[in-house]
Amino acid sequence: MRVFSRLKIGFGMARRSGRVLRVHPKLLVFPLIGGISGIAFIATLFGSLLVTDSIRDPGVLLYGALFLAYLVETFVASFFTAALVAATRTVFHGEEPSIRGALAAAWQRKLPLLAWSVVAAVVGVIIRIIESEDSLVAQILAGVFAVAWSVMTYFVVPVIVFRDPSLTEMFSESATTFKNTWGESIGAMATIDVFSFLLALAGLALGVLTFVVTAGTGVQLLAAVVIGGSGFVFGLLVGKALSGVAKTALYVYATESTTPAFFDDMDFGGFGGSGGGRI
């Protein structure tokens, strides 16, 4: 299949994922809760760094704090992404998704999600250590390592939700699925990223417009910040939800050769295959 044809499939997946969200807006709840939880742990991260900065030679303490922060942030984000994937799977079966049911499904996968989070935290610390080296080679190496890691783990959460994989299987199946759907995955990611950026930018612009039109008094400034901030956050939430839906749809078709609901009118180009990530 030609590169542009595969990218076009990705664009179509992003558009149809928006159709899923319009019919089932409750799917936005999962990235919202995950985002709020993530903010709390980001605060923990910066608090840990402030504490370790007060130590002359933090060493192990610094990277221990980073590991703990990466671990908690990854687990929280992965948990609510798993809930989103589970709810999306319910939608694809033609049923109404339940927030409680999706959270319960994610909780059933808590151990593999924790195992994945531990590995991701270790890798995150390693990348940070490489980045701390004051050399161009180290910076390039860290960047290449980070990109390769992101690609290899792109489908880890769907693998965990749909299957009962071992630690090695969750990575191998994720990497294999991405390898065989790279064009569609990149097309969907690019479209969703651009759309969510424009949506967030529109929210900020609305806040600025509110400030200008209302003459910029104290109360109006607060209103502008609230409106602009809410619009920006909404754009990010929509992007996260669209990404989860598109990723689930692509994983379902790639591994099961089944066209998900809301994607029936779409020509995937015949790249699907059987289970286990073999396409």
C-alpha cells in the first residue's frame, strides 16, 4: 500500500473517531479525570525536585524521586487510558459504555498496567540521565531513544486491555502492531494533534478576545482567564479522547480483521490480520 494511501486511512480514522465522541461524549470523562490526577502528581514531581535541589549532591535521591514521579504519572495516565479503551470497545460492540464498568475493566488490568508503568519509569529515568550529559551526542541519543520507545509502546495499553499478555508480550505485540500500521497510526496521530492544537488555540483566542472586548478590568481579566483556560483544556481533552478511540479502532481491525462500529464505511485497505498482533 502506498504511503499516502496509508496516511489517508489515518486521517479518515481521526474523523470517524470524532463521530464516536459526538455520539458518546461521556468518553471525555476518562482523560479529564486522568488529567486532573496527572496535575496533582506533576506538582509532586516539582516538589520532589525542589527538595532534592536543596541537597548538595542529590544523586540517588534525585533519580529516585524522578522514578517515583514517572511511575505514578504513567500508571495514572495508563489506567484512565485503559478505561477509555475498554469503554470504546463497548461502543464498538454496539452497546452503551458505562463509566463505572470501564473503570472496573481497567482495574482488572492493574497488575500489567503497574508492570508497564515500572518499566516506563525506568526508561524515563535512563533517558533523563542521558539527557543530563553535556554533549550533543548524548542529546541526539536521548532523542532517538525516546522516539523509538514511544513507537514501540504505542499500542501497549490496548494490548493490555484486549489480552492477558506477559511483560515481554505486551511490548512485542505493541511493536509488531505499530510496524504493520505505521502509516495509519502516524496519519491518525498527526490529524488529531493538529485538530486538538487548533481547538486549544481557539480557546486561548476566545479568552484574549474576551479580555479585549471587556476593556480588561479585574473581573473581566478573571473571566478571560477562565474562558481561555477552559477552551485550552477542552482542546487537549478532545485530543486525548480522539487518540484513544482511533488507537482502539486501529488495534481492533489490525489484530482481529473486524471493522468497528462507526468505521463501517471506511476502506482500511486490507492490512488487517489475525490475533496476537500478527498482521
